[in-house]
Amino acid sequence: MESSPGCWQVYGEVLAREYARSALRPAYRLAVDSYAVQHPGRRSDQATLSVCVHLLRLCLVVERGADVDDAARAARAALRRKERFVWLTPPRSLGRVTVADVAAASTRFEHQRRVLAWADSAWSAWTEHHAVVRGWLSGAG
């Protein structure tokens, strides 16, 4: 993932908040997925795999209503056939909600709500590739 030092610092603060408060731990995976697809890096095997896995999990949680643990298991299953994954050209806009919006939350409920909005925004930004991601999921068994 490539990001500015300031953005990376805010992301670290959000993750620290989620680790420190057990009620926020379910938001952790969505935060990681959202940040990763908003910072896709440059075309490489590692960046390709990272973006694909995070998009798979966002699809499952945001679009299909899976819980984060089930989404993680399904993504691991899909990884058994990772040779199918290809570089997806990142969209021009990576989403209107960012880690800064989550960092500004003042309560745990607001934090959770903002992480969900962030995940939705990040997934929606990749709309042109949704059919490809869904195909990877359907081929995962």
C-alpha cells in the first residue's frame, strides 16, 4: 500500500482505537479492507493479490451481508485459485469516505457507523470491476 505519511498515521490511530476497544474489533477487518482498496499501490503481484482479496471481502460484507469472519474464510478459499486474479485498474475516485472520516468519530457507535460507510464507499468506488470480483467468488466454490 502506498500512502502519504499523514494518511498512514491516521490509519494507524484508527487501528489502535479498534484494538484498544474490544467492541470495535469487528470494524478492524473492514477498516483494513477499505484502506487497502483506497491505497492500491502500483501494479505488481503483491499489490494485485492484496487489492483482489480486500475487494472480495468487501463484496461479501457490503454487498452480500456476510459477517467479517465468514468473509475472511471465503476469501481464503478463493485464494486457493489466486492465479485467476488479475490487476484491476484503480478507479479515478477511490471513494468519498476515507480513514479521516472514521478518525473523527467521537463514540464507538459513530466509529462503527463510519467504518460501514467507509467500506460501502470503498466498494462502490470499484463498481466497474464488481462483475470480475463476483466471478472470483462464484468460482471459489
